[in-house]
Amino acid sequence: MSGVRLISMSGQRFLRIGEVAARTGLSERMIRHYERLGLIAPHRSSAGQRLYDAPTLLALAKVRLLKKAGMPLERIERWLSNPMDAQGLIEAHLDFLRNEMDRLAAAIALLKDIDAEIARDGGTGVDHLARIIAAEDDAANEERARVFFEKHFSKKQHDEWRQMTERLRTVVDPHEYDDAWRALIAEIKQALPLDPSSRRAQALLARWEELLAPFRQVASPEQQELARKMWRNVDEWGAQARQPATKEVMDFVSAAYAAKQNMS
């Protein structure tokens, strides 16, 4: 550390905040902000000066790296206060970024489509404005989805659910499995309204249970109950969850289950 003055206390070496700012390129204000959020915890001298040792600088480096990767500070704070292994943290943020990429790609495609329609038809048009408003509503739905999943999943459940999905991948092809669910849900939507006790309704329910079988094979009873709770509240998920199911679909499945029990 050429040109940097080190302070020694109890055999340890520390940097002052100004020296940390000079070395990292972060402003002193931002470093103090990270401290207020609880992301870093510098030591204090007898005179009350902030002192930064190697572990604190490492924590600061992690925060800066994750921030540069696009992770919001509130997410960094939550994960650092409930430590995950490095691989789990990276995988979770990769999932987050992939969802953001999908969302941005969809938004870009929509705006290009609207722009092309305006260029072709002229003017703004009520329909065009309505579609822009709907796209803005999707952003609000994403926040609803985040709040919903954080409300229903604890940190421990997040980790266990991720492990369960890894086990599920050894049983089914994830893309084929997802496509099968989407196809079945689309068929149910097209069939509604439908008498839940009818032959077609019960056939759809049988396919639903068949698709559930691999999940039940790898999921714990607690995870299965959590899944049932989530599906019952699918209307609260928001757009970010990107699930094709709707409350009407889930109401139909519940009614079909009840009809099946009454017929047995």
C-alpha cells in the first residue's frame, strides 16, 4: 500500500475513511451511507475516528461488486444480513438479472411495436396510449410480486426451495416440464367455464395431477403446502412471476378436486 498511512492498534492495521475513499474511488459520503445501512461496520479509534481493517474492506469490495452488477442496495443488505454461500448468492442474482433481461426485452419489443403502429397509422391513438399505460402497470405488478414472495418465503425456505428445484431437474427436463404446464393451463383457460364434475374437467384434473407427480416426488410436505398456499393466491403474484395460471384456473382446479371427492 505505497503512499497510504496505516494505523496500528493491537497488532492490527487500519485505514482512515479518507484513505479508503482514495483507494476505492468511493466518496466518503457513500462509504458512510453503506455503514448506516449496516453493510459494513468499521472500527472506531479512541477519538471516534472510523478505522477500516482488511475484513471491513473486503465487505466493502463485495458491496461495490454487487452494486456494479446491478443489485439494489436493499437486496444486498438483506442477503448480507442473512449470509448465503457465494455460489448461492451468484445464482440468485443471475436469476434476478435474467428476469430483468426478459422484462426489458419485452418492454423494448412492446415500445417498438407501438412506435411502428404510430408511424404506420399516424397520431398517438387511444389504443396506443392504453397499451403504454398497461406496460407501466406491469412494473407495479413486479413490485407486488417481490413483496408477495418475500412475505411467504423465509430465508431458509428460499434456500430449501432452490435445493428442491435442483432435485426436480434430475427428474424432469425443466423446459419440457414448464411447457407442459403452460399448455395444460392454456387448455383449461380455453375450456372455461366448465362443469367441474364433467368428463372433460376430470380429464384435465387427471393431467394436472400427473404433472404434479414429479414435484411431489422431490418436495417436502412443507413445500407442498407452501405451493398450495401460493397457487391459491396466484392473483397476488404480479407480472414478475410470469406464471400463466390465473385465479380462475386455480378456482376451477379446486372445484374439480371437490367434485372428484364427491363422486368417489
